[in-house]
Amino acid sequence: MMRDAAGTRIGIDIGGTFTDLVFLAADGGVRRAKVLSTPDDYSQGIAAGLAGAMDGGGLAPAAIAQIIHGTTVATNALLERKGAKTWLLITEGFTGVYETPELGETRSATYDYLSYPKPPMLVRQRETIQIPERIDFRGQVLKALDEAETRRRLQRLKGGGVESVAVCLLFSFMNTAHEERLRELVRRPIIFDAMQTVDFRAARKVGFTYEGVGRRFFDGPPLFAVE
């Protein structure tokens, strides 16, 4: 039976098939549990594991000091290409920002870009829409958002089975005005009637474009991200 001591820490690993729980008591005692994962709502698997520890292991809720969880679900979705059908909206003329890897990453053949075995992009080029606008590194508007042209280009989202949209405009972390307006244009029912909620995050730098697309790929509908 698990010792009912204050300060029990719990680590949880959520996998596609099983959810593993490790309980570290204040006195150093370790217990483990394994339950089936619940893909429709992974929190249900966690709850089942915790309930088992409380009902059969003698763990009192008041004895829990910390719960930490991680998951391989997103990694599996990336490897198996099972994420949401995502489109990318990016500043006109800068699609290469998404295609080019982060310069700070360490990899083999870093200086031989042509020979580097690049992974497939989460969003294909034909599912990328260039947005006529430009903000500089100071956050000043160099080219105002052309709303009429933007509306015309956004028509490509209609009827394409789009589940999620990532918006990654250049230097948006210095001035979010264009991204916020673009969010409103995309959310209009005539463009994308599947949208229900908004997930707004301003990226710290343009190199986070791939990360922003990845969040949309993993999270899926009905969320919309401004990165």
C-alpha cells in the first residue's frame, strides 16, 4: 500500500496506447501504475490512474505535492503525419522563412543545405497563402494590409477540408495589428465556418514559424492560431 505521506510527487507519461504513472513518496518510496490511454480525452486515462492509486493504493489527495505529465502523442502525430489539415498564412515574399530551418539548430551537414535530408514540411507550398503586408523589425508598418486582396486570396480556404490555420507574419511580435486583423478576416463564416474559438500567441521571432505551424498541426480543429 502506498504510504500516505505529505509530499508525494507524481510523474505521468501519456502514450498512444498506455499511460504510465510513477509515484514518488516523501520517504523515497516508489510505486508505478499503468492504464490504457484514452485518445478521445487523455485526461480520462490520467484520472483512472490516479483513482486507482487513491482507491487501491491508499494515496490521499491531500498527500499529493506535485503532478508532472508529458506525452509522446504529439511526436507520434508528427512521425505518422496524422495531425490536423493545416494551412499557413505568411507575409508575401517570405515563404522561405518556413522552408528554411532555424539557423541556431545543430545538425549534420549544417553548412550543406542542399545535401541535408530535410523532413517533409507540415504544410505544403500549395497550402500556403501569401498575405500582402509588411512590418519591419521595429514594428513599423512598411506596407499596410491589403484587405481586399487578402479576402480574395483567403477564398482558397473554402471547400478545401481545412481544419486549422496558422498565421505567421514577419515581425508580428513587434506589432500584432496585421495578425489580429487577419484573424478577424479568416474567422468570418464566409471564409472558414468551422472556427469556433481563437488561440492567439505572438511568436518571439520569425524562426518560430515552424513551431507555430506545428502547434496547429498537433492541436487541430477548431482552434486558430496567430503565431
